[in-house]
Amino acid sequence: MKAENKNDKKVILTNRKAFHDYLIFEKYIAGIVLTGTEIKSIRKGAINLKDSFCKVENNEVFLYNCHISPYEQGNRFNHEPERVRKLLLNKKEILKIFGKIKKENYTIVPLEVFITKGKAKVEIALCKGKKLYDKREDLAKKTQNRDIERHLKR
């Protein structure tokens, strides 16, 4: 095996609820500041992004309500499951995100957690909440596409 496998992006978790509840406009990739055994739990897939969101505070971006389960072999060195985690972005990206949040009332939602080059990363997005009729339209389109695919296979 070559070292190129280390550079691959290994997706750990995708926040499918975010794609259902929000209209996604811009995506960014951010590193996560982790402590102790959190990376081992993430590699095992013991992470949940269901109700998580991000905030910009003091020109820094933080991830809230992200649950990383404690590592079984971690004993006293284990981490707190739902602590606030700092996200690593460039200053220009943070200012751009902050400006859009203030002007256009966007929300920052994490979409995906992945590991690349041995580091855990989060893909976050600027989003706006979907209305109920938008969700119904998306559901109708999906069912139509599924029916069309079934008929084409025959």
C-alpha cells in the first residue's frame, strides 16, 4: 500500500436531516479542535450531528450540540460528550460567514464529518430553513424520479 490512501477523504457521518430541513447555499471545510479520546470515538463513527449548529463568537466559529460518545477504553481520560468545540477556519472565511449571517439571516449547519490526512474535518454550510411546502415539493420530486427510474428499468 502507498501513502496516497492517507490523503483520501473517509466520510464518517453525513447529516441527512440538514439536507431535508435547510436550503444550502455555500459550503466550507473546517478543522475541529478535539481533546483526549475524541478522535478515537470519531474514527469508530460514534458521533451525532442531528441537532448541531454553529455560531460565530469573537471572530471564532464554535460547534454546538455535537455528540461524540465517550471512548470505551478511555477510562478517566475520556471527554465530555456534548462540549462546545472550536472550528478552525481562515479569518477571511469567518468574516465572510459573519457578514452573510448578519445581512441575509443565514444559519451555519454542519453537513458532514470526515477524516483526511489523519485529521477530523467538518463540512459546514450557510443555510436557510425550508418551509413546509418546500419539503413537500422535494418529497414529490423524489418520488417522481424514483417512479421514472423504475419504469426505465423495465
